[in-house]
Amino acid sequence: MKESKSSYKEIVKATSIFGGVQLLNIVIQLLRSKGVAVLLGPTGIGLMGLFNSTLSLVASATNFGLASSAVRSISESNNSQNNFEIKETISVVRKLIWITGTFGFVVTIILSPLLSNLTFGNYDYTLPFVALSITLLVNQITVGQLVLMQGLREITLLAKAGIYSSVLGLVISLPLYYLFGTDSIVPAIILSSFAALIVQYYFARKLNFTTAAVSLKLAFQKGRPMLKLGFILSLSSFITIGTSYIVRIYISNIGGIAEVGFYNAGFAIINTYVGMVFSAMLTDYYPRLAEVNKDQNKCNELINQQIEIAVYILSPLICIFLIFINWIVIALYSSKFLPITDMIHWGIMAIYFQSLSWAIGLLLLVKGNSRHYFWNEFIANLYLLGLNVLGYYYFGLKGLGISFLIGYILHFLQIYFFAKKCYGFKLERNNIQTFIINLSVGILCFVLSVRLGDQLVYLIGTPIIVAITIFSFYKVNKRIGLLEIVKSKFKK
């Protein structure tokens, strides 16, 4: 019981640390989004989204998934308490990071005419893609610093690095947008990537680690399991990002670049502002799960604990966004972006199911069975792509939200039954009850938000939000004594 309570405390501690980081990042993202919306408009956001999605597509094909596989390797080495093994693993990771980063850089330069034609339907953006190629190398080196801190579970340093990177990126980009408009998008992306590298490198150096001498041959030899898993992860990521890329190109061809801007803005709200809980939890949850990946009972326990805390934290946030979405869209962007509210209403309901599939899905990753992970992701992306295309064709932006919800319901069922059959995973009864209660409250808020006028929905919805927030706090407090922890912090 004590061990279980301690595990819950670790989850909440890591979530609170990175939740604070995410909140600060949200403020920064708010300023960035507002600035971009006002200074560049939907077309500017659409243009930026097309650049970033294209670069992400190339990166996923060339980075060999080291952002995930390296964390797993470093976590396992760190758990062994063998200093030489830790040094050697870090050295191997660093060498592979440079190789894959350079590979991405070269590939982007070579393919720049093709990327321009595929993304924009002409060759006018060939030189911008050549310029942006440097970000593939810079971002991969940045990943090398991140996986080091995450694998060693240096969450405080990782948190600080995240905050300063976001602040510096904001300080650099907004003045450029103001002075040069859409012409500054490419320079802003490049300078922001260098800023992130400088910050992450500074904090990673605080670990005071030493490296071992590793030749290129030894790096490939020792890093083979990492590269093998990473290749499958990279391939899965390529398919996922490729699916998103195809959807953006499809929207651009059917509805125009401004529609892509609406699409990007809508899912930025879902994935950034509500999905911050996943980002906050993932930083500590993934290495913890990787450490116990050989003990299925411990894996099951940790996954169920993570699901429980995630649902309690996410539920009030989802309800807030459902009830106050009009005000949130105007605050984050402008009234020009109100067409995305229907898409968000449907799409944000998917977060309930995403919280389950996300927590369970990482089990496939930490087990190191790359084939299982790949085929699950491949199948999921096939039906997600089909649903997105059909959804947008028949219902426009709202259809994308509906397809997102249906897709994640299917994804949860797929991942759950696969994990149950192959790894003996079982969702605990109390978690099923918790999920049903919170989902029911979310459905109520959804119905209110689409059926009632603004004043009435605020009047009825606000007490519901207060009630679900109190309920969630009570449940988390019951698990870990949250109230006592907060009181002790204030006394200090």
C-alpha cells in the first residue's frame, strides 16, 4: 500500500513540475498564437503549418526514432547503476545523434525541389527548404540533450530547459513577424531551433557526466538494438506525420491555405492546451515504465495508476474547453478563428479515449517489440487518414473533429485488446468506473455547449466544472494526501 501511494506521489510530483512548465508554455504559446494570428492571419498560420509538417515528415524518415529509443536505453543503463555502461550508452547516443542529424540535413537539401512541389504545387519554395535543412541537424542535436536529461530522470533540469527554450523562441520570433510578416517565417523557424539547442545544451552540461571513447564501428555495434527499435519508431512516426501531411495537403487543395490555418489552430488547442497533461506526464512516465518493462505486474500497476491520475486531471480541463470554447478561441487567436469551435467540440472529446490509448500504448514501446508497435500504429493511421478525408469532404472542419473522436475510440479498443492478449494487461475495475463517470460529465458538457446559447451554457456549465474539479481533487487527495502536501509547501 505504501509502495502504491509512493508511486502515485511520483506521478503527481512529475506531473505538477511539468504541469507548471506546461502552464508557462501555454502562456508563451498564447502570446505566440495571438501574435501570429494578428500579424500573419489564417494564411500565415497555414503557411507555417505546411513548412513545419514537411520538415517533421523528413525528420521522421531520417532521425531513426532516437528521441524515444535512446530514452529507453539510457533509462535501462541508469537502472543498472553501472557507471561504465551509463557512460558508454550516452556516448553511443551522442554519436548516433550527429550521424542521423547530418543525414536529415543532407536529405532535405537534395529533396528541396520535390518538397516544394509536393507541398505547394510549385518550385517557388525550393530555396526556403534548402535554408530550413539546417534545422534537421540542429533539432536532432537538441534531442540528444533532451533524451540525456529524460533518460537520467533529471526532471528539474528538463523543466527549466523547456521554459527557457520557449521564452527565447518567443522573443526571437514575434519581432520578426511584426517587422517582416510572412517573409520572416523561415528565419524565425531557423533561429528558434538554434535558440532551443543553446538552452538545452546549457542545462544538459549541468549533469557533469563523463563520456567513454566510442569509435564509429563500436557506436553502430552497441547502438544496433537502439537503431533497430528506433528505425521502427521512425517508420511509425513517418506514417503518422505523413498522414497528417496528406490531410493538410488535401485541405489546402480543397479549401485553401486559410483552411489549413484553421485546421492547425484547432488541433493546436486540442493537442497543446489540453494535451499538455500528456506532455507533463510523459517526461517521467516513459522512463519509469521502461525501467520496469521486464516485470508485467509492475507495468500493469503503473499504467493503471497513470490512467487514473490522467483522467482526474484531464476531465475538468475538457469541461472548461467545452463550455468556454468561444472565449478561448478569441483569447488564443481572434474572432476570425471562431469557425473552428465545432471541430474542437467534437475533437476534444477524443482526449478521454486518448488518455487510455496513450498510457497503454507505451507498453508496446517499452517492451521493445518493434513489430507490434509498428503494425498497431500503421493500422491506426490508415483508418485515421480515411476518417479525416471523409470527415472533411462531407462536413468540413467539424468533420475533422468527428473523425478525430471516432479514430481515438477505435484506437483505444485496438490497443487495449492487443495489450490484453499479448502482454496480459488488464484495466482495473475502479479505472473503468472512473472513466465512465468522467466521460458522462464530458458528454453532458458537450450536449450543453452545442444545444444552448452562450449565456445559458455558462450559467449551467460553470457549476458542473466546479463540481468535477472538486471531485477530481478529492479523489487525487485520497490517493496521495494532496491537501497535506499543499499545506506543507505553504508552511515552508
